Amino acid sequence: MVEWILPLNRAQSNKPLQFMHYSSLLVLLSLSLSLPLLSLSPANAQDTTAQSSFAPGFWTQAEQLVQEQLNLINRIERAFYSPNVYQVEATRSQLFLHLGKVERFLTSQYRIPQFLCNNGTPDPDVPAPLTLPQRQVYCTLYVSTQKLEPMVDLLDRRLPMLAGVAAPSTVPDEQRLGLRLNLATPLRPRFAPVPDFPEPEPPVLGMPTKRPTTDDSRQPLQPAIAPPEAITRTLLAAREQLLPTLPAFPDSARIIDPGVYSVIPTQSTLGLLPLEPQRYADFLNQPNTGIARIFLAESYHPDPNTLRNRLQSPLPQPFPLTTGVESVTDAVPSFALEIENGNFTISLPGLDYGFIVNLGDVSLDEINGNLNTISTLTPEQRDLFMNYRPPNDVEGLQIDQRRFYTGKDGIGFVPPLSPPAATGSKIALNNTYLVRLIQFQLPEAILKGEPISRAQRRYLPEILKTPSSDVIVAFQPVHQRLDGSYTVLWRLLYRFADPKIENLVEYVDLE
């Protein structure tokens, strides 16, 4: 009995001992796994992190994200200036998605950005599988993104403020479905729409016109939107954080800063990006060349039914073609082109007109003043550009103005003919265009119909002085901006004798 009981008791007593032994082994094993992590040097720790999380293609991803972030900063600023609730909601969604994309990229390169970027600058003592330029871009993108994170809530708070001023049919139904603000019916604006009158044709000088009479109460009262200064400063700080690191990218990078939306273009700045004149410095150093920006037609003539912020100042007149070549009458031709319905069009104030053709993929350096080196220019088009002479009377100028505007030569029962060039041409990036611009700076007495007294008749030649210009210009759109405008390079090819108007006195009201 004793011998049988003792083995039984010994076997039963070994089970708790074995359990305790295994438990001790588990504890020691866990300690053995944790102690190397605690005692692992930073270099070895970073090597482990690099092996598990470092993703190749740093510069490609960083270039894409920096370009998207610069574009997004411009869109956010536009959204805070815009009364369009759908534009604000779409910008908020884009910002939310972009922040997540940047976060995933940063953690794929280094798991804890706060350790690598000490006070916003890369810490050289922290080992990381990134070169010094890559660390600078990494930390700059991280700090700039941190400044943009509060904008998600700020844009969200702006939605109910703008809900009452949104115009109907602001975005198509298929695009509206992707927004959080999904309304079953369009929002009603606070103003009644202006009657939909037909598009005006070029004005007729000397012929009185009757303007449509409308009730002043029906005119739309556009909202006034003034973004808080703190938001503008934050966006500018996020943008300025990124710009200094652009030279750190490889030479193959093509990052374009869209600029600040709130800056109104002037004739001194031309609304250009800071780096654009530098990028095309070789071309601009050549004689009779320049760089300009072509805006949308509604930027000069806003539609009263289009929802906009009335605090935004209108654009100045078209930029001058300043080449240092002055005419006898000291007239400086202007780059009077606009964008309308996807076309480059020539604006037609007063008696100004012209015609334009698309030459296709032709270099600006291959074009000379005689136009005889352009293979894509037909003989009829070349003859029109080089041999056309504008009339010297008001009626003839108006006829030719409408001729190129409508694209027809014939009137009445004469079969209509299409001239080899018109006042508009479809936009194609990096294509070269040829345009002839005929412009007159009509005197105020003609434009306003002011009567001239007998005492002023002795100064009639000076009063009716009309500076004019007639030039051929080749230009090439090289970059499209977020607002739809284009940056173009231009070359003045030929300047004809200044056209004259001999019968302008017939259109003056003499007392």
C-alpha cells in the first residue's frame, strides 16, 4: 500500500511542479524577448524599422504629394473666398483624403515622424534610412500637413453658413452624390436670376442702342465673403513651409507652385508664378519675347447669375505687349486674348479685332517674321496674315470685325464663305498659335458720345487722336492654372504701319 501510494503521490505532486516550471520558462522567454528590445541600440532599432517599413520610390511619391499639397492649399484658400457650398464641401473631402495619404507615406518611410523631425527640422542624430535632402522634404511635408489638419473642421463649420446663398445646379447631380451634403432638391438662392439675354455682338460705333430695362430689385445681390485673417496666415505658412525644399528634389521633378489665390494679378506682376520667369529665362532673354497669362472671359465680364464673391476685385485690362519697340503714336499693343468655352478668343472692345490660327506642334524659335518657315500654315492663311490691310473708315472696320467674329464673308443673299482664320481657336497645351491683333485706343469723346463745344473745335485733331497698332504675335500655352487660366510665352513677329481712321469726325457730336 505504501509503495503504491507513494508513487501515486509523487506523480500527482510533479504536475504542479511541471506547471510552475513551464510558467517560469514562459516568463523567462517573454523577458528574453523584451530585454533585447529594451537594450537594442537606436541604430539597430532603426535598421529593424527600416527593413520592415521602408518603402522604395521616395522621390516619386514625395513629388506627387508636395504638388498635390500646393494645389490643395490654393483650393482651400479659394474655398474660403467662395460662397459656393458645394465647392467648400468638395475641398473638405479632398483635404481629408490627402491628409490620410500623406500620413501613410510618412509612416512608410519612418514610423514616428515626431522623433525624426525635432521642432519641425530633421534631427541628424536620429538614424533613419533617408538621405539629408529626403529628411528635409520628409519633415517639411510633415510640418506643412500639421498646419492643414485644422482646416477640415473649419471648412466643415463653414457649410451651414453658406447653405442659404448657394445657387441651384451648382454641381451636376452625379457629382453631388459623392458629397456629404446630399440635398434632394437644389438650394434656392437669396436673389432672383437676371433674365437670360442673348450674347452681345461687337458694338456698332455711332449707332445708338437701347438697353433692356430691368427692375433694380431683381438684380442679384452677390454675397460678400471675407475669410478670417488667421486662416489666410495659416495657409500661407503651410505653403511657405514647402517652397524652400523644392530645390532639394531631383532635376527631373516638375513641381509647379499655383501661387496665392487672393493675390490679384496686376500689369506689373502679370499674375505669374514666382519660378515661371526663371524657368523660361533662356527664351525671355531673346528680343521681342515675353510671358503673360490669359484669363477666362468671365474674369473680365462676370455673369450676374453666377454666384461669386463681390469683394474679389475685377481683373485689370489685358496685359501689354511691352517689347521696347514703340510706334509713331506711342501705342502699346495689348495681349487682348481671353478663354471662352475652351477656346482662345480675341476680345472686341470698340473697333478692335483680329484673327487666330493653331499652328500645332511648332517651336516658337522656328517662326520668322515672314511666316515662310511654318509648314502647318496654309497659303491662304499666310496671305491673310501678311497681306491683309484694315480699312481706313469706321464702317469698313466694323464690317471686317463682324466678318471674323461670325466667320462669314457673305451677307444677304451672297453665299457665306468661311475666312481662313477667325477670332477664336481651340486650346491645346504646348501648341503654337499665330494671332494678328488690330487695336485702336478710341478717344473718350467717341466712346461716351460727349458733345464738343464750339470753343473746343480748335482742339479737334488732338481730341480725336487715336493711337493704334497692328501686330502679328506667336504664342504658346505652357501651363494651365487651377482657375482655368493659362501661362503663355509669346514672340512679336511683325509690326505693320499703324492703321488710321480718316472719317472719325463724322461720329462726333458737334455743338
